[in-house]
Amino acid sequence: MTPGAANPLPVSIVIPTYMRDRVLWDSVAALRPQMLPGDELLVVDQNDPPLRAPAGLEGAWLRLCRLDAPSLTRARNLGIRLAAHDRVIFLDDDIIPDADLLRRLKQVTLEHPDRILTGVVDQDDKPGDVPTPGWVNLENGEIRTNFSRPFSGEVPFFPGCLSLVPKACLPPEPYFCPAFKGASQGEEIDFSLRVRSRGIRILSDPAIRIFHLKVVEGGCRSPEFRERFFLDQVFNQSLFFGRHGKLLHLAAFIKRLKGFIGFHTRAKPDGAASFSHSPGLVASALGCLARGLATGIFYRCR
């Protein structure tokens, strides 16, 4: 933290975390020198046992906020409710922030105070076949995003691991949809569509940058999430389509999801000449598809 420096725009930084102690505290330590007096960092702790800040990282600037049942969207919502400032920065717990990240976020916010901001999310496994920022197909529910290339200007959505959201731009509670399961997929697209329907604009600035680590344990790679990751993904994709998709094209969505389910439930037993499918897993996945669609339609009709 820079003592005595003027702070033109105090911010609340929210980092949800789950079983990633080492990389979390590396991320926090990298952010601390960029923080000015008045800035705060809220770590939403979903660990078991609960976190304790390591020596050298304690202080009033750091707040550990407890959430007992792990949920990425509920963790972000808790951070919003507890944030002391009107500008909330959302980051993941497995990032390396650019050395100028907070200063640039504040500078662009002062220039565009009514915008949600995002930027470049560099990573090792860049999706080279997806243009920046990607696309959302509301006819079949396919979501492909890529913020690894510099892009300047308005974008239709933002990556969950890098954004600054003015509280004035928030959708009605519960903000991020709490029905998304596990580590979530598509929750930031749902959020973006809802705020854009109210006239809110999202701006990408190429000087706002982080590096997103992809090889660490914990989070969605923890054993608890990994065991359910496939089923949660089926549910979350179905929830998204039920809420935002073009229901006249429901058959196209179901066809795509059945292909996704078929691919991820196939296995080739030792010595077998062809793939077979687990009937129990297929049935569970189809149940998640139906429940996700019903949940999405429920939110659509609220």
C-alpha cells in the first residue's frame, strides 16, 4: 500500500476463494502495493477450515468475509453487499495482476464513470479459434469467450475474473444469479445481458490487464467441484438458455446439449472395440438439463 498518496477513487476489490491458499495470497501480495489509503480488499473465504491472513498481509485494508456453502455467484453477491465503496472490482484468486492494474482501472473509471470496465485476460491456453471478445448464440445456447487479445471499445460481456462494476450499474438483487451451480459457467454473461437490457455499457481497455493462471489446484479444480463439474455445466448451460435463449429454437439447444452429454459420458472399457455410455450418468445429466431449463424459465418469468 502506498502511504500518504492521494486516492482519487477508493475501490473495493472482491476476490472469492476456495481451497487455493498459496496462489490466493500471492495474488493479494501483488495487489497490495497498488492499493491507496481508503482502498479495501475483501476475500470471500469459502475454505474449510477458514482462512487466516499470513504474516505481513494483515491490516484494516484486508477483510476476510465468510461464506460457508461454496458458490461463486453467492460469494460475489456477498462481496457486493459488504463493499464499502461505490466501485467494486472483481478478480479471481488465481491471477497475476499487471503492475498498473488498479491505477488504470481508476483512471478509466474517472473518464467513463457510468461504464462497467474490463480488459485483457492473458493465459497460457488461449482459445486461438475464438475471436475477441467471443460470441453468445441465443439460438443454441453456445457461449465462447476470449479476452486474451487486446481490445479497445464496447463489448457485450466481460470475463468473470476481471471487471470493475459501479454499484449504480448493478441489476436488481440478487445481482449475480445464485442459481448457477458450483464454480459456475456463464454467470457473468447472464449478468451482462441483464445490465445491458437496462442501457448499461461495458467498456474494454487494453491497458487493463491480468494473467490468469490455469494450472493451480482448488477452486473449480478442487475434488469436490471436479466430481460434479460436468453435471453442473449441463445445469448451468440449461439455466442460461432457459433465461435468455430463443425458446423457439429450444430443439437446437437440446440437440447441442445431448451431443455434449454424449461426448462427456462415453468411455471405452479395457479391451473394448468401441465406446459405451454410462446410463446412470446420462440420466443424471438429462435431469440436470431439465431442471436447469425450468430454473432459467422461472427467472425469465419473474
